[in-house]
Amino acid sequence: MIITLTTIPPRFDKITPTLKSLLNQKHHADQINLYIPQSYKRFPEWTGTLPQVPEGVTICRTDFDYGPATKVLPAVKDNWGKERDILFCDDDVYYDAHWAERYAKLRLTHQRTCLAEGGYDLKDIDPASRPQDRLPRVSNQNRDLLFRLGSMLKYRQRRASYYTQSGYSDTLLGVSGVMVRPTYFDEKVFDIPGLLWTVDDYWISGNLAANNVPIWVNANAPRRHDGASRRISALLTMVHEGNDRNDSNQAAVDYFREHYGVWK
């Protein structure tokens, strides 16, 4: 297993706690790679100065900026054709010490499946149309008082877990980590059209769907702990060429429906 992520210049001085949380995992990764492009689409004024990283983390330079998908696509390319687990994550979350261990254990029973701890279904797809081999679906329903109290006690945190039932989903949420293998993709994953480079979750999810790789969301996990840089140059609030996050997400859905016939 390798752990991969990327970051952006405004967050360089805030990334150390995230990297330390990855180094402190009970299940140690073979590598922890921080991918940084030679130049950034969003930050053309960047001088090229690199962040300071703790020992055990390797800065890997990439010739091309894939946007937020730089957290995983260079690793897929570097390990092309290999059945190697890549656990990618965000730079603005502190990961609990058993995070990687949960993924490693779940991999034993879920082969050729993308694993995540966050995801959701597209709301305009009829639930009755779901094939039997993609059931159950992930759920965050019935988060009643008993569930919330039990979750807080189990994980010793003030916020309850978000999901009540593990299951399949249409899209992943990279913020809580995602495990994939290079063999889940074809070369089209590197050719991101138009504004879709701004929505990595949908781009990666759509490519998985196009290759018939399901996404399984593990509900048996503590709620993530957001870091200090969560609001710094956040993609969630970015407007690119007049398109906000919702516009870009919908553009991705439309693209995969038109070109790949998925998410119908």
C-alpha cells in the first residue's frame, strides 16, 4: 500500500499535521508520497518553493497539474498495470491512527472494488433500478439519538459518524480517503476535459463506473477531523469560468452519461 496526496501553495505551511497523522498510522504504508506539480493552474504566481515535510514523506514532482486529482493520477501512472493499492486522501484532514488499517482489512473481502469512507448516490437515479449486485446502498438515514450516542462512545469523539449503513454508492468522497488500484482505470482517466479538472471526486467516480468498478463506502469509521486549512482556497467555494461546484459536478455527470452511458 502507498498513501498519496497533493497540496497547494496557500496550504504549504499548514500541511504538517496531516502528514504526521499519516506517518502515525498503525498500519504502515510502503510509501507516503506528496505530489506537487511543476506549476499550478490555480496559482500561476507560485515561485516554486516547496513545503517542508517530515521524514518519511517523499515529495514527488509531476510535469502536469491534474488539479485536485493530482492526489492520485500520478501515482496511478507511476504504477500503471500493477495490482497495487493506492490510498489517497486530502491535505486538510487529520486521519485517525486506524484509518489505513481499516482499508487494509476491508480490502481482504472486497476485491476489484474502490473503497471509501464517504460517498453518495445521484439523486435523479431511480433506486428501484439498482442491480442486485450493487446492493445494499450506503445510507445516512435513521441517525437517531441512540445511534449518535453509540457512535460517539464507540469512537470517543464529540461528533457521531455520518453513515449508518455501509454499502455501494455512485460517487466517492475523497476527503475521508479512497483506496484504488491502477488496474481500475484505462488511459482516458488522464485526459480531463474542460472544467472537469475542478471536480476530482466525480471525475474519478465516473471513470470507475465506466470500467464497471463499484464503490463501497465503509460506514464503520469515525467521523473525520477537519484540519486548520479546510477553508483556505477551498475547491468547494471556487468558481471557475463562471461555474461553481454544483455546476461542475453536474457537467461531470452529463459528460459520463453522454460519453459512457453510465449514471443513467
